[in-house]
Amino acid sequence: MGLILFHFPMICYIAIFIKNNRERK
């Protein structure tokens, strides 16, 4: 469970990065 909490911010960051890439095209 602690591992998921640790990776959560990274997942959010990746999700935002993908969203920005999609809007760019």
C-alpha cells in the first residue's frame, strides 16, 4: 500500500504530461 502512495504523484505527473502532449498536436 505504501508503494502505491509513493507512485501516485508520479502517475499524476505522467497523466498530465500525456494530456499536454495530446492538446499540443
